[in-house]
Amino acid sequence: MSNAPQLKDPSLFKKDVAYINGEWIKAQSGKTFEVHDPATGSLIGTCPEMSRADTTAAIAAATAAFPTFRTTTPRQRARWLHKWYTLMMDHASDLAALITWENGKPTADAAGEVAYAASFFEWFAEEAPRGDGDTISATVAGNRIFTIKEPVGVCGLITPWNFPAAMITRKIGPAIAAGCTLVAKSPGETPFTGLALAELAHRAGIPKGVVNVVTAMQNTVEVGETLTSSPEVRKVSFTGSTGVGKLLMKQSADTLKKLSFELGGNAPFIVFDDADMDVAVNGAVASKFRSSGQTCICANRIYVQKGVYEEFAKRFAEKVKSFKMEQMGANFFEPTVITGMNMQMQLASEETFGPVAGLFPFETEKEVVDMANTADVGLAGYFFSKDLQRVYRVAEALEVGMVGVNTGLISDPAAPGMVKALIKLHKESFLSCQVVELMLSSEAPM
């Protein structure tokens, strides 16, 4: 196990066990799978290869815990979440080390992910006591109509490898806040971060059966099918590819589950002639190369208006060349900028998911909006402009869930997962303009 980090708390590194019903257990079959360091290929450790039987046991634990947990006060659930948040921050360096070890992202990115991941527990700890219903005027005199919000039940959560901490806390936070119990499938490539979070949940005092984390690699499809077909699981939340999302939706149809999916992305990134070049270049670097370009909402197709195409390409390439690559080898790909792209090229239609940036020229606003909307996925999009009228016009025209204006970073625990537009106007891009966030939908991801 070369390159193994020296954890301050080695007990956070859970090998050969998963977390079910408040206990650390092995797979019923005794089988395990190997997890390797993506940088060196060396063995990190082994995890249980859990099956349908193990997943069913986890569902049973969550089902048994639900009747009691749903009756806990929202304030008590808030305390548990806040304690979990505090423990994450107390062990932030160890969690970041685990992320870098099994995921491969740079130390700074890993540290940023831990803070981002913990923020979901902080946010939903604050939201837990505020799940109030509504009182509505009735059409019949003397009558009153009121609504209450209730937890949906056991939730099945399936998360990807690229954000092994943030994707799981993003789903667990609202589930706990609402009074739901859960079974989380930790990604086979990066399971140890999720297991470390389960250890901290245990220390936070969250009752047994409320949080269950199962692991699998070869049995991933079997575990997913068990979650989607179980009548005890009332909701499934999945982040991953569109193809897998379609399959999970089909599997969930027989039991009519509630679904929350965050699927494939091919984010357009548009730079208009009137953009602030410094802001646009920095935004492109932040959006495209964060986590080596392996984020669901990173810039994939960079469209630059012809009037500034050459200037942007030069400054962007210079910025990328300034990156310091401390280690290169068979498992590394150097950040790359490609100019002269056209819509017939593969990068125009496929999610790159790597540190390659292709620059496409365009002439008119209508042309680039049409180009941006050609993708059959629409998770996020970005554009840079100082024209306030254009800001609202283009934000509404882009067929994506989230829009970042004059920023390459739009992730925020306060933002619903699939709003029509999250617009952040960079205060330096408008004279005497304040930072603005505009929400055009209130539908939350969980």
C-alpha cells in the first residue's frame, strides 16, 4: 500500500466491512473486492462485495428504524446533523487524505470537497426544523385547509466516484432532515470515504438502522436492482450516467417510487465579445479543470465569440500552461487546450470527463444558443457577458438545469439540484452592481 496517507485517526479507514444497522459487518458471502490507487495502481485495501441478500438486510434495518425515527423532533434531527457536520470538520484532513488516495484528485480539491460535503449537513441541520406545511383558504365558509409534510420513508441512495464525500452527504442530509432512513450504495471505485462518513455518523449518535452504507463492485447492478425493486424503499436518488438513470427508472416503475436523478452533463461555456476577459479566463479554468475536468457540471464545450476568440484562446492556453504537474505517468493526462473545434467533432456531443478543453468559435447570440442546446443532456451551462439584458435573455434560452453567469463555480448547498437558472452576476462585471442570485424554481433535489 504505497503512498498510504498517515491518518491522524486511523480508525476512519474501514477495510473489509460495511455499515448496516449500526454495526460493521462483512458480506454474507465473505467475498471482497480490491480498491486501487488511481495514481499508482497500488492496492489500497478491500471492501465487502455485497449482494442482494446484504442489501435486503440493510433495507430491513432502515425499514425497522423508520417508524421511530420519523417521530423524532426536527430539532433533534438537526442536532444529529450538526454533530455529524462538526465531526467532519474535526477530521477534515483525514477525509481529504482518503479522497485523494482513492479518487486521485489533488489535495486542494479534496480539501475543498470535504468542506463542501460537510456544508450539506450544516445546511440541512438548519432546514430540518423548518419543514412546515401551509394553511390554505377554503372555498366553503367556516372550513380550513392545512397541509403537513411527512417523510417519504426508506430512501435508496446511489452515488458516483468523482465526489465520494459530497455526493453522499448531499443526499443523506435532506433525507435525515426530513425524517427518512436510508441505504446508501457507496461507489466501488471510492468506497472508503463513504465508510469513513458512516463511522462519523455512528460517533454522532445517529440511531442504528437510520444510516446504512453498502459496498459492491461486481455486484453493483444487483445492489441497484434490489433498491429499485424493493417495495420498502419509497424513494431512489441517483447521480451518474443517463443510461444507468434510464435503467433505474424502469426498475422503479413497478413500485412507483419517487425519483431524484442527476444524470449526464455536457455543459456549454459561452464567452461573448463584451465579457470581462480576466473573469472569463479564470472562470473557464475553474469550471473546466476542477477535479481534472471530472465533474458533472464542468465546462465541456467552450464557445467563444469571434471578436475575442484569439485573445481568449491565447490567454486561456497561457493560464493552463502555468499549471505545475508534479507527477506524470501512465495514469495522468496533461491539461490540454484544443482550438478550431467544430460541431462535427466528438467533443461537441460527448461528455469529455477529463482535462481537455475544446474552443468553438461563433458569431451571433442566436447561433451559440442553438449550438449550446444541441446536446441531449442539460445539467448546467455558463456564459460571460456585461450586457444585463443578454444575461436574462440567454439564461432563459439555455435548456439546462443550472446557469452560471460570469462565474465558473455554481455549486452551493442552498441551491436546489435542478433549478432552471441559478444566476450569479459577478459584481466586477457590472458597474455598481451587487452580487445577485436568482432562483427560478423552488423544487429541491430530495
